[in-house]
Amino acid sequence: MSRLLPFALLAGLVVLPLGLSASPYLLNALITTGILTIGAMSLNLLLGFTGQLSLGHIAFFGIGAYVSALTSLGFDVEIGFGTRVVHEPWPPVVGFLLAILAAGACGWLIGRLSFRVRGAYFVIVTISFAEVVRLVALNWVELTQGPLALTGIPAISLGLPGLGTWTLRTKLQNYYLVLAVGTLCYLVIARLVASRFGRAMRGLKENESLALSVGINATRTLTIATVISAAMAGAAGSLYAHYLRIIDPDVFLFSTTVSMVIMVVAGGKGTLMGPVIGGLIFGLLPVGLRPVMAPEAQWIVYGIVLIVILYVMPRGIVPGLARLAPRARPARAPVL
């Protein structure tokens, strides 16, 4: 794809709200799609660049949401033997940072547990981890309120030197916050993939035996990739919690992971723009179909669109369009 595409897309997304007549419905759809797209970009770092499928990726998203919400709300829980842990509310920005750290730490734990062996262990461990975390959120009612949900989560506030505190309450403000975080994640992934570490990731994906023979530490490389991927998913979860201002254990639904996988595969796994294009298409497609179709018909069309895309472009939209783009012909050597 043209190197100008990311800049053109970013410019379009910056001015897009100006053409929506400040429609709350469309802005809400763009915000939730943007948050899921950040999750898809983080998943692509594993699935696309290391070849590791995380079917429990929603666990890191949910951990980020709950850690950020609990940090900003505060809590008072008993942990046994008459001991209570009391936490006073902290600013939401601190919760956002702690969400990234907590999700990254869980990613490190999962990587250390699963990458010492090969095969389907990583998939099994991530699915099991996601289910365990969901059950904890559902049953530890004193801390998470269980199915009653955590409510009243404060909006993110930014302290601006000399200007005081700026609380992001409106949908337009949250849209640009999500766009800024998504752009930062894209730049981090692009820098990472272009580095020596990124070459090590791709080497393990293409030919692990050869990569090991030239001195690449597979366990270390894959674990670090999982930490970064999980941290980005945690950031997306934090944005989700502070935007909706209410979360419950449904944040760990497996269907959300499936949506992220669809965005990555359909857009083009192993490409920088793939999850972004796939996220915009499959995040906004249900929104466009909702006014004209019944729910059952919407998902039928959703599935048909996915099948057609993968049939016409098996490697995804971005690689498929790149192959169709005209290539510059090499200049002829001068005739002497």
C-alpha cells in the first residue's frame, strides 16, 4: 500500500466528525469501533507478526477496564484473616497507566507459562486465562459488584499546565482521545516492526528453526511481544471503561475476541494498516445495516461480506489491494 495511505486516513479521521453534524449516534459508533480497532492492532502484533493466536485476548482488554475503573473509583475489600484493603480514588489518568502495566504484567505471566513449549499451548492458556478472569469478575462481588456492574466510573481528566484540568465528558472529546491513543499505538507497532526486534518476530513466524539457529531467543522474543500486545489491549480496555462509565463481566465475552480476529484476518494480518481497515469495515458495517435490516439479516450479511472478502483476497484487504496496485516499471538502462 502507498506510504501516504496512513496519513490520508488519519487526516480523514481527524476531520470526519466535522461532517457528521455532531451526530451522537455516529460518534458513539466511531468511538467504540476505534477502541476495538486498538484491540485488533494489539492482537495483530501477536497473530500477524509472530504467528501466535491469542483466543483469550479479551482478558487483557477486560483487565485494563477493571483495573482502571477500580483505581479511579476506589474500593474496600476483605482479603482474608480479618485483613482489609482500602484504596482511595485516584485520578483516572493514573488508572489508565496502571491498566497498561497490569495488562502487560499478565501478558508476561502468560508468555512465561506458555512459550517454553510449542504447539497449541498458547491458545489453550489464553482461553483458560480469559475464562478464569471472567469468573473472578463475576463472583468477587465485594470488589467488582459482579453482574450488578461497576457504575459511576469517572471520565478521564487531563491536567494541562497553566490551564487547569480538562475533563473529557463529551463524545467528540472522547473520539479525539481514542484517535490519539490509536495513532500512538500504530506508531509504536510500526517502530517495533521495523526494528531488530521486529525482524526477530518475523523470523520466528517464518522459520523458527532457522531463527533459533542464528541466536534468536524465541521465549524472550515472544514473551516481550505478548507483554506489548497485552499492554495495548489494556489501554483499549481502560478507554472503554472511562467512555461508557459502566462495566460488567460481559466485557470478557469471547465474541469480542472473535471480532478482533475477524478485523485482523480480513484486513490483512502481518500488515500495519490491516487491522485499521478491517476494524473500520467490520466495526461500522453493523451500524450501517442496523436501520435497514433485522438483526438476523444483519449478521447474515456480515458473514457474507467476510466470506467474499476472504475469497477474493485470501491474504486480506491490504495485501490484496497492494497486489492490484500498479507497480512502477524499472527504468531502462541507457543505450551506449
